[in-house]
Amino acid sequence: MKHFDYIIAGGGCSGRSLAVRLLPYLKATHKQVLLVDNITKKANDKTWCFWEEQPDLFEPVVCKKWKHLSFSSSITDQESPIYPYEYKMIRSADFYTYTDKILAEHPHITILKGTVENLYTENELAYAIIDGQKYSSDYTFSSIPQVQTKKTERYQYLLQHFLGWIIETEKAIFDTERATLMDFNTSQKAGTSFVYVLPLNSKRALVEYTVFSEQLLTGKDYTDALKDYITQQLECKNYTIEEREYGIIPMSDHPVQSQKGRIIYLGTAGGFTKASTGYTFRFIQKHTTAIVEQLLKSGAPHVSSVFPKRFRTYDATLLHLLASGRVSGEEIFSTMFQKNKATQILKFLDNETTLTEELHIFKTLNKKEFAYALLNRTLKFFRI
Ligand SMILES: Cc1cc2nc3c(=O)[nH]c(=O)nc-3n(C[C@H](O)[C@H](O)[C@H](O)COP(=O)(O)OP(=O)(O)OC[C@H]3O[C@@H](n4cnc5c(N)ncnc54)[C@H](O)[C@@H]3O)c2cc1C
């Protein structure tokens, strides 16, 4: 049986983020890592957008940044500078190529293509069964989805599902300095629905129709919504579709186990997808940074928490309110953007505001409905 100091099970966003962040530590300690994934990742299967104040490790693969964000709905139209933040985009294909190159050059990393069939922990070690072979490690970091049985009587389960097109237009119609974070001027029949418009140049943009709901739509529903938006809101008739992106991100307050003995969960599997927005990329970066800091400090990678626990309650409350349908998502987000500075909302959604700042934001919201959702969530949560 082969032993590694660390096994990274799953070489997607979080597995590779951790592997790259670990490199200086591995060099200094001469430790060995096995990074395993069942797919050779090359295709642009995801486009990650996020905001941050300072350039981080993956700045070299950021393909576009915006200093202004806009928000539109039938209630309000807002456009704001977001300094000190920038809203950024990374194409996963660039991220995979970049990380492949860095990791392949490193003698402390072994890359394996294989299916992880089982992970378990016993006697101070973690074990992985990969294509029938047994491997051991001091610690295993896994981003392989954990199997969970839904408890609908206790938790809320929504899906964020979306179809995006990179379109090339005949005329120059996009403002390249400004990204549209949410435009609710689209049908709200299927649930909370909005469109992102992320211009790459004046004639090219990622236009993504996004829905928060329990049920997925048919392919035609997404396509019709995108076509309508492009012709009616962008007032564009002549365009070509260059690329497509379809995705589903779980939005739930169902707690996930972030570690089991010597197995530490990363990314979506570790609960780092924000339940109320689906944003994950920045939380993965914060978590993997914290793991490496902890290793440097104590030699063990256990991280107690990356952000205060109260943010999970806020997310769960918003999720319950969205799912209840008592107030539309359009109204909730419109009020938030109308009555608060965009930078404060970004800081809040990043789980980085102080309690005082949060109280300030809460004062601007529909207090009665949020209190009702919080009560509802609390009663469900403590139901035996
Ligand atoms: C289309 C799409 C767009 C998204 N856009 C954004 C965005 O703009 N901003 C944002 O913050 N978040 C976004 N997300 C959410 C989140 O950032 C991504 O899902 C992100 O990839 C999560 O990283 P991860 O490491 O948890 O999972 P993944 O990146 O999916 O990595 C998990 C890896 O495990 C591998 N694997 C699974 N099972 C096995 C097995 N049994 N054996 C071996 N390997 C296995 C998979 O092949 C995969 O490579 C998006 C999600 C999707 C689906």
C-alpha cells in the first residue's frame, strides 16, 4: 500500500487551489501529495466570477475585471463603483491549464487519473480506495460530493440553475467597464430569476439566465428566456452564440460534515457554497489559505471556521424567505441594493461585515418578513 503525506481527492477548483497553495509548505517540509481526479480537466466547464479587494494567487488567469456593477429590476436601477473591490472572471479552462503546469513541475506532487471509490479514516490515518487500489495518508482533503439524505422537514433545498451564452454581437452594445450582477427584467414565473451580463469587450459578453427554484426548467425555457432578454432588454437582434454554460448549484442550509477524522472536506462538499447566493470560489480560496496557515502553525490542517457562524443563520433565513414566496426575490434584492451601498452588500455577502454593519443592513430590509422567515427556520430546525 502506497503512503502519501496528503491525498487530495478531487482535482477541481478546491483540490487544485489547495495543491497550489501547499507548494511552498511541501518544499520546506519535503512532504508528498497525491492529487487524484477521475477526469482529465481541460474543457471550460465553468466560468467563475467573484469579487475581491487584493489580487490573489490566481490573478494570472483572471480574464476580465470590472470596477462597476449594476443592478436592475422593475423597482430600481443602480450602478455603482465597487472600489476597493473588483468583480473578476476566471475561465476554468485557463485555471486547469495554469494549475496543471505549476503542479506538473513540482516534485512533491503526484497526479493520478482515477476514481475514488471510498474514503475512510482509521487509527490516525486516512485511507482511499482508488480504482481498487488502497492508499493511505496522514490526511485526505476531499471535494468529492458527500452523499446526504434530504431532510425536507428540517432544511430548505433550492437549486440555482442557469444557462449562459457567450454572444458576439454585430454592433458594439456593451459597456466593458460595467458588469450587470443581477437584472430582474426577465420572467419571474419559474422562481427568483435574473440575468447576469458580463461584457468581455464591446461586442462580446457572457449573458446568463439564472433561476433559484426547487425544480429545473426545460432546455427550451432557458433558451427562450435568453433570447427574449437579448432581443428585448439588450435590444440586439443580430448575434452569434459562441459558447454555452449550463450549471446547477445547490442552495441549502442542510449542514455538511466539514471533517471526519483525518478526512477534511473542501469546496462545495465541505459546505463552502454560500447557501443564499451559490458563490463558492472566494470561500474556497479563504478555506484553502486557512488550511495552509494552520499547517504552518501547528502541523495539522484542522480549521475551526473560516467565517462567523451567524452568517449560516442569515443564509438560511434568506433561503427560507425565498422559498416561502411571501416576498419575491426581486423585491428582496432590490431593497437591499436600493438602500445600501453596493460595497457594503458585497462585504456582507462575503461574510465579512461586523455585527454593527449587519444591523445597519437589516434595518433597511423587510423586517417583518425576515423575522417570520427566521422564526419559521428556527421552528423547523429544532423540530424533533
Ligand atoms: C457551471 C458552474 C458555474 C459556477 N460559477 C460560479 C461562479 O461564477 N462563482 C462562484 O463563486 N461559484 C461558482 N460555481 C460554484 C463553485 O464555485 C463551483 O462548483 C466549483 O467548481 C466548486 O469547486 P469544488 O472543488 O467544490 O468542486 P469541483 O470543481 O466540481 O471539483 C470536484 C472534483 O472532484 C472530481 N470527482 C468527483 N467524484 C470523483 C471521484 N469519485 N473520483 C475522483 N474524482 C472525482 C470531479 O471530477 C471534480 O474535478 C459554479 C458552479 C457551476 C457548476
